[in-house]
Amino acid sequence: MGRGAPVVTAAGGGGAAVGAAARALRAVPVPLALVAMIGLAGAVLGRVYAGPLLTWLVLGAAAGSVLVSVAARRLPSWLVAPVSVLAMVGWTAWSLRLTATRAELPGGLAEVTADAAVNGIPRLLTAMIPVEPTPDTVLVPLVAAWLAGLAGAEVAMRAGRVLLGYLPPVLLYAAALYVVGPNADPAIGPTLALVAVAVLGLAVPARGAAGADAAAGLAPAVRAAVRARLAAASAAGLTVVLGLVALLGPLVAGQVDGRPVDPRRYVEPPQVETLDENPLIRISGWALNPGQQLLDVRTQRPGPPDSAPAPDPGPGAAGRPVPIRLAVLSDYDGVTWRVGATYRNAGRILPVTAPAPESTVETVRQEITVAGLSGRLLPAVATPRQVTGARVAYDPTTGTLIRPEGLTPGLRYSVTSALETPDANLLATADVPAGEGVARVLRVADGAPDPLRRLAAQLAESNGAPYARAAAVEQFLAEHYRLVADAPSGHAYPNLNFFLFGPRNAGGQRGTSEQFAAAFAVLGRLTGLPTRVVVGFRAAGDGPVRAGDAYAWPEVLFEGLGWVPFDPLPRPDEKPRPVEEDFRPAPEDPPPSEVPEPTVEPTATPEPVAAPGGPADAGPSTALLVGGGTGGMLLLVVAALLTLLLMRRSLTRGRLERGDPGQRIAGAWREVTDALRLAGHPVGGDLSASEVAARARAALPVGADVEELAGLLNQTAFAPGTASAEQAARAVATAGDYVAALRAARPWWRRLLWSVRPGPLRWPR
């Protein structure tokens, strides 16, 4: 017996250990379920964040809060909350320091924490997606996750109300779904996982406050009854959950394809003042004080990759340094240009937009120190990809940056930009986009003066391709106007009308880059080009950027090439020509077909009376005078018609028989367009050759192949000197056949007047 005692003791000790292990295992599912549910809420919210950092931080907060409650389960309930809050402060402080270091935010931990506490909620709801984990965007989720874990653990484990303890994590999960809104795919998988975790947690019978068996120490019969009641309570709770799933499941499933509400629409994004919304009006002020230092710039420009040859720079950009962009102005209402941006708080890494397919991307890094520049607009080379040293808000549509707190002297920040350079060899044949996507940059406000419209029509008359139209506007402005520093600010329709057509001796035809860029953009839109105005600075290299370096330039959007800058400013060594040499804003003559033919109406004449001097003194008779006048008038009409006929034939022969093959093809095209105009189907100068060919086919469905002639015209325009004599002969024959067929389709009286109408002699060539 003595020897058996140790065996019994060992057996009893082993049984106690097994029982303790069993009790521990029964106590694990509920805390794990709480941690998992809060972690799923962090995963759902993390879908709108950049990287998985927020998810891990929320999961750490969930585990920390639940573990503190488990470790302090034997302490009084009033003492658990202060202990847990102290642990929360430590975890939150460590998380804020980690995110501030990763985001390279200036300032100490106390300053960063105070700023995050004050601005956490509005910045979270106005941040650009994907949201970068920074102190102000992680503080609220971390605190909410910790408090949800604390409340859920205390209710579920200390009070034994597991189902009620699930309420804080579920509310946190619902809040995460609401904050994400329509900015991510439906969270079907995480939601099903949340329900599964909750069911598994309810499948384990509830424990007491200390984790002990609630039926321990009772009589066997009573213990069995208590355990039965606990099992029944767990089953009832499970039944309630399954019932709610069955009732609410179809309703929730029906909302899967619906678009949730975005809470960001209820929060006003960062706003700017008038000078930041329209910095174009600051050009004239800067021009009057050119020596004021605005910025100090240090640039690192490694150049394009060795494997990709650098294309030619854009028009007017050869040999010039890369400009620093301050703002992009896309909206014009006839009075002022505006940025029209919706700024969203952004982190260090900005959203990446796909570059134009036919462009070379070069990485440019700049360190910029603010000196005398005021406002909120943050200068940067286009297109910014990363900003460090300053908290920014960003508009990805225009690529404009602001600092919501405003610029201050001494502010230093670094910008990494992806500079796109289009392939200049493709500009001549590039088209421009159309449709709702670019309606904003094509809109022409009501009230455009007639001289502006006529000038735009004249510039587009002989320039069918989009790039040719843009180059014509650029050349016209550079050749006819003077760049001065003392011109008053203004770019409304009346200002532009005076700048373009006002008398020189009264201040017209002179202006700053404000008027040049605005005039180009308006004339471009009148010719069908999507345009915008950019305000920025010329940076000659490392060193100061002064007010005299500020200027504005226009840009045109081409398909496959992106936004291409143009330079309409005059060259310093060229004297501007008078506008009247190339443009006379006179009213148009009525169409020749509407000019009535001259007629002679008979008039009543008195009876002849013999003169007193007898027959010898009598003059010519009235009949002779009327007959002679009528005959002379008819002779003049016939002579005029014959002269017009000879001049028209000479014009046609000159177009079709003289010059090199390219000139003959162009002449054949002019014959077709003149014929369309004579037939009552005029084509505007803003149409491309292919569009004109389509209209020609619509005017005469059966006839010559005008599309082939349009292709030959494009070949001579974009590849001069490549047309052959055979192609020219084919173009001449095509034009002749089409003109003859179009004339034959007119009424007989129009066919008679076809060859003598003077329109083709005076229409612009």
C-alpha cells in the first residue's frame, strides 16, 4: 500500500493537469474569436490603405486588448480598464512613431500625436485612396480596435455573455465597411469569415469570471442540470445567430451589387483661396518685380533609360530646362481660368497614373526650399510621384499639389516626379480625343467675340491635322504680338479681344505670358483642340527661382502622346508684324449662288418730239438708245462671264498641271473642297482630310474614291517629297471624276453657273 501511494498521487496529479489543460482549451475559443473579428475589421479597412501595415497594427491592437483582459481576469473589474488603457497608450505611441518614421514626417512624437488627435477623423475621410499609413490616418482605427477588444473581452469572458460581447467587434466591422464605402470591392469573403468565427466562438459553453467550471462543487444531479442549462443557452444563442443569418442574409445579399454610400461626400476637402484657384492673375505682378526670390531649387536628373532613346523634345521646348509646374488650369468660363481641382489629403506616395504610350518617362528629383512664394500651391515638376518633408493634398486629374497649412519661408521638401516627353516624330499624324472624357478641356464658354471665332476659322482653314492647327495658332501669336512686362492682368473675352485686335498705339497687341497662353487656349478650343493653361517657373538649374522666371504656357492633349506644351511667346530678336497683314476681321460676303443676276427692266419713255431745228438737228432716237444700252449691258455680262470662265480654267490647270507631285495632289484636293462648297456642302477648316472625305462620300455616295485622295494628301503633308508622278496623276483623275459627277447631280441652272461662279477665285487657299 505504501508503495502504491505515490502511484495514486501521480495519477491524481496527472488528472488535475489534464483537467487544467482542458479548461484552458475551453477558454481559448472566445478570445481567439474576438481577436479574429477585430482583425477582420482591420483587414476590411486596410483595403483602402497602401500596404498591409494598418491591418497588422489593428491586429496587434486586438490581440493586446484581449490578452490584457485575459491576464487581468482575476483583478477587480474596475481595475482592468485603466490597465488596458495604459497598454493602449503604449501600443498607440509605438505605432504612431513607426508610421511617422516611415512617412518621413517632420516633428517630434508629441507634435505628431497632437496633430493626429486633432485632425485624425477629417483627414481619414478626405485622404486620397490608397491612404498612406500616417499618424493621423491610423490613430482612430487603432483606438477603436483596442476599445472594441476591451469591451468585448470583458462582456464575453468576465460576464459570460458571449453573444453580447460580439457586439463591439461587429460594430467596428460595420464602421470599417462604411468608411471604405464604394472605394473597394464588396467584402464578401471577410464577412463570411466573420460569421464563421462568431459561430465557432458560440459553440463553446460559456465560462465563469475566473474561467472555472460553473458546475464544479455541486451535487452530481445538480451539476448535470446546470451543464444542461448552459448547453441549452449556448444552443439558443447559436440558434439566434443562425436565425438572424437566415433572415438578414437575403437582404444583405441583395445589397452586394448596390453602390454603398461614400462618407467622404459629407466631408469638405481642403479648400484654396482665389489666388490659388487662379494663379494666372499673379503673372503680371511677378513680372513687375522680377528680382524677388520665390524658391531655391536643387535638381537631380539622371536622364532617360539607356535602353530607350530619348525622343525629340516637344514644340518650342528644345534646349530649354524642365519647367516647374505650379498649377494646371482646365476650366474657363469666358471670364477667368480656374484649376477646378478636388484636393484629397495624400501621403508620401502619390497615386500612379499610366503614362502616355508614345512617350518616354524620366525620373526627376528636386529639393525645393520656399523663399518668398505665398499661398498653398506647392511647385513641382510634372508629374509628382513622391513628396517628403511636407504634408500635401493632391488632385490627380490636374496633377496640382497644395499644402493645406500654406507655404512658409524656409519650408523644405523633396519631390520625385515622372517627367513624360512625347515623341515629336508622331505629332504630325496624332489625333486629339473627343467625347465626355475631355469635354472639360474642349468647352468654349458662351460669348466668344466674333473676331476670335473668325481668326480661329482662318487659322484652321488650311490646317486639317490637329497638330498643324496648334502650330498655326502658336506661330500666329509669336509673329504678331509683343511680350511686355507692364501689361495689365486680364484674360476674359474682352481682354483677349483687345489683346488680339486692339490698336497698337492704345496698348493692344501686347501682353504678358498670361494673355499669350490664354489666347492660345481659347483659339485652340475654337478649332476643336483640347487645351489647358499651366502656370509655373523656368528653372535654369540649381539655384534661386525668381519672380521673373514665372510664366504661363498652353498645352494640347493628343491621343497616345498625352499633354504636349506649346510656346506662343515671340522670339526676342524678331519684330512683330501687324495683325492686319494676315487677318482682316471683315464681314463675309454672301455666297455667290445667292447673288441675283443683273436684269434690265423697260421704262416708259415719252413720245419723240421734233426739235425746232428740223430733222438735221435731231439726236439718236429713244429706241436706238434703249437698244444700244441693252446690247452694251449684255456684252459686258458676256465678257464678265467669259473672263470668269477663263480665270476658273486657268486656276484649275494651275492646280492640276503645275508644280511637283505633292503640289498637284494638294491642288486636286482644293478642287474637291471647292466643288463641295459650290454644291452647298462646305467643309470647315477644323476637319481632317479623312473627315472631309467622309462628307464628300455622303454628298455623292456613288462616284470617285475620295478616300484615296485624302490618303495621298496626308502623305504629302506629313512626308513631303514622297509622292510620285503616278500618284499625282491618279489624284488629278480622281478629283476630275468627282467634280464632274458632283456637278452633274446639280439642277440644270446650277450646272450652267458652275464654271463661272467667282467663289473659288477668292476663297482662301
